[in-house]
Amino acid sequence: MEESSGAVGENDRTERTGFNREPGRKNYGGKQIARVKQIALDDWQEEIVNYDGHILLCTGRQVGKTTVMAVKAAEYMIKNPGHQIIVVSLTEDQAQIMIIKVLDYLEKNFRLWIAKGKNKPTKNKIVLTNKASILARPVGNTGDAVRGFTGNVLIVDEASRMPDDMWSAAKPALLTTGGKLWFCSTPHGKQGYFYECWLNKSGRFKVFHINSEECLEKRPIGDIWTEEKRNEALRFLSDEKNGGMSKLRYGQEYLGLFLDDLRQMFDDALIKKCMNAQRPGMIDKTKDYYLGIDVARMGDDESTFEILRREDKNLIHVENIVTTKTLLSDTTKMILQLDRVWNFKKIYIDDGGLGVGVFDYLLKEEQTKRKIEAINNRARPLVRDETRKKKLLKEDLYSNLLVLMEQGRIRLLDDENIRLSLKSVQYEYQDGGKIEIFGNYTHIVEGLTRAAWCIKEKSLNLWISYI
């Protein structure tokens, strides 16, 4: 999957029928195009690029599945004038990543084929001079964002995490074209349409299964993928396997296995039922508002601020704010600014990790010292003199949010990133009956679980003071 470069002589007239690591020429519609710079693919990636049919690619993480789909899409557009590819992703950002990768490959190899003027590339669409195009769409909560389009190829990225409604909305795009399905994803438990396609009982798909261990170990050493990088990657996987995560999680995330014992905590129907709130046009100062914060950890780059309004025994999600690569001082300023606008009844934050710096500062601020409350996995006082304590577990926070959703007592904002965060949450049972909760995009839910703890406020009668 490394990049290589090399000049191609004018006398080189070799026509290549498949993707090849070496620079050369291909004949597309009577035109010979010389590749000046291209991507060196792994053997399995080359097989996917050259395969003509329905494809299902199930992988571990960081093997290059999005890259190979982008290369295949670009090659398809060159070979098939007038055809349209539709890319379906979970969010707007993910949809644009595929477009960026396709455009990058085209600019390096087929720059003159990219349309200009009114058809110049955008964040969501690329058109070629042969009228072939690629369009990327986020699915949203119902899949309606892709309804009504017609295409010759449907690419579904992170297919295992798609909402159930998406499939009925998107697949008819191929009804009148006899088009092709290209699915790629890491697994997400033995559930959903992607898993059914993986079983491939009808033999419809060419199924590829690539795990991270074998992929990174066997990838050819070169200028980009050096021996040092390979060794570092394998050491990282070894650390994850031998203590960084459970065997089940490692099996799903890096070996690309579908496992019975990993389950989605918030199912699609429940998420859809609860996501019916809209941001208010104005703030009702007579209501009580609560802020839940998830501060970005080391290696993470997003902090989230979730605001809930309490209506007696019910909660309404009124704002979701995500900041990227934010300094702790900026996070603190953001909280103070939000409090001046919303006048929170309580502010909940995890004071473990990086959150402790924010918590300590806000505990000294006159504006927030009686509002800020730490929520983490340590023993915490139930009364002011600390004579009674209870250990608040992550399981308690998530269970509280789940119960509120199941009872219809919380309405969440209709937002694709919130849906994705909820869907990403999985759990597994460990020895002794304990539950481990995890996910690869949980920061929004982390903020929500903390804000939603306000429903317990009266019963716990918590108070924080600072001297």
C-alpha cells in the first residue's frame, strides 16, 4: 500500500490488463494513459481491484480497505464512461474521506480526465470528462439521504454499522442498472445485513477476509512501509492482544471475526425511536439545564459537550458540541462560556485522566464551584461528610441512559454523529458476570451518560463545596 514513483518512457506501449505495481500504460476507451505515480498495493488489494463482480471485504482495522475501494472506484470510472458510483458512509466526514482518496489517485494518474468548471470536484462528488462520476452520501438516521439515486456501483463503507433502514433505501439504486455491490467493514457482532451477506448463502459475493496481523506482517517492505514501521505495528498489536483489550474485542477489531458474545448496547430501533429532538430556537431561562463533558484523552482528538434540559422526570437533548484537538485551557474556557449562556444546574465531568485539570480549575471558579461534579469509576460520597460512599461504575452510567431510552424518557437530537456514537457502543460479559463497555466512537455517548445522570440528582442529594 506504499506509494512509488517513476518516469514512463514514450516508447513504452505496454497495455496492462490489470493493476500492476510497476509504472506503465493502460488503454481506456482508446486512450493510452501513463501512470507517473501510483499506489503499490498488497496482493489481496490487487485482486480486489481486478475482480469484476459483487465484493464483500471484511477486515481488521488499518489494513487499507478504504484505500483499495478508492483505487477500484477510480479505475472503474476511467473504464466505464457515463457510469455513476454511489458511496454510502455513516457520516458526512467519512463520506468525504472516500472522495478525497479517489481524487488523490485520479490526480496522480489521470489528472486530465478530471472535469473542470461547473463540474469540478467537490467534497462529495467527482465528475470525469467521460461523464463517469462518483457521489458520496452520509446515510443519516433513516437512510433517506441516499433514496432516489441511481447508480452502477454501490459502495457501502463500514457496512456492519449501517442502520437497518439504510439497506432498503440504498439498494434500489441498482435496480435498473444491473449494478454491483462493494461492501467493506470491520465486523460488529453477529447481527445485521452485512453479517447476512458475509454468510454468503446465495454465493452472490466474492468474500475477502483480511486480518490486521497477517496483512501488516506480509506487506512488502519498501520506501513507505519500512521494516521499522512493520516492527512497530506488530509490537502495537502484541500489546493490544496481551493486555490492551479482551480476546473478544481483539478478535473483532484486528482479526475481523464475527463473535456471538459481542453485542450492540443500543439497538437500531431504539436509537431511531429516541432521536426525534431538534435544537431549540431560543433558550428557556425558566428550565434546568445540565452539561455532560467528555474531555479528549491522550491519542484522542475530540472533546464533546452534551446539554440536556430536564422536564420533571424526562430529559431533552438540546445541544451537542464537538471540538477537535482542543487544549485543556480552551476546554475550560468553553465550559465557562456555555455556563454563562445556559446557566447550568449541574456540570458533570470525568476527573480522571486529562479531565482532572479542567475539574480542578472549575472547582476553584466562583462561577462553577457549586455546579461542577466529578463522575468516574472511583468511590464517591453520597453525603457531604463522606460517611457513606458508593462506587459509580461505567456500567451504571450506561445502564441509566439505556433505561431512559427504553422508557421513552429522553429525546435525543436527530444528528448522524450522535447516531453513529450510540451504535458504536458494544458490550461483553467477562468472568464473574462483569460487563465491559467499549466502542471506537463513544465520546458523544460518554458526554450523554454523564449529563443524563442528572435524573438521579434528587435521590443522591449530592453537593460539592470548595474551601
